Amino acid sequence: MHISLATLFSLVSSIAVVGALIFAGLQVRTANRVRADQAAVTVIQTTQSRSWIESLELIATLPENAEPELVDQAGKAMEAALFTFNIRLETIGYMVYCRIITLKAVDDLIGGVIKVYWSRAGKWMHKYRETTNNPKIGEWSEWLFDRITTRGTQVKRGPAHVIYRTWRE
């Protein structure tokens, strides 16, 4: 079989293009993984500040479905805790919406904390929106709570030490 020089160059060129596409695909995949890892680290850094932890400790003293009046009676420290916690949670919710980080990662890392927060702050936040005529306050926190709650009905739920008991390296 005789292959012309032009055919050989065409074949080599085609192989080079396919190789370049495969390489580019692998680079994109690696870059996406690095971005996801960085986003997870950002969530961890956001949630491990002293003020965020202190805010959660205070918020957790409220009963579930706390009435807005109870939150108001708790005073300015409680209101500050709700805002401190909410502002950071808003950012995380928006990161999930933009697919910077997966809902699964956020749920695995702080899903329980999000449920604790919104189950106590939700009614107060709705009243605050009405009082200030600003429906955007807490919007991404509520959206994130709704997504995590919905996800919980669709996937295996429970604490990590139970769900991932059979995990191996």
C-alpha cells in the first residue's frame, strides 16, 4: 500500500488535533476540579470564623419556628447574630446557584447548620422583609435552605459517620 506524503501529513495533522482536544479536555476537567476544591475551602473558611460560630450558638438558643416577637425580645445581640450568620450564608447560597460549589458539598459540610438557622430565623426574616419592604433580605439563605430540604427528600440522609461508614481510601 502506497501512502502519499500529503495523506501522511493529513493523518499526522488529524492525530495532533485529536491529541490537542483530548489534552484540552483533561486540562478543563482539572481546572474545574481545582475550582470546586477552592470553593469548598472558601465555604469552610467562611463558616469557621469566630463571629459566625458565636452567632450560631446564640441562634441555636431559639426554638424551632420561633415567632418574630421572641426574636425581638432576645434583643440586639440576637438580631446581630441573625444578620452576621445570614450575610455569609447568602454568599454560599449564591455560590451554589452559580454552580461555583455543589449543593452536595454545601449540604455535606453545613447542611445541618443551615437547617438549624432557617428553622429558627425564617419567620423573623419574613417579618423583617415586610417591615423593611425589602424582599431580597435573606433571599439566598432561604433559597439554599429550600434546596437542601428538597435534596434531603431525594438522597440518602443521615450523619456522615453513618452514611459513609463503608468508605475506604
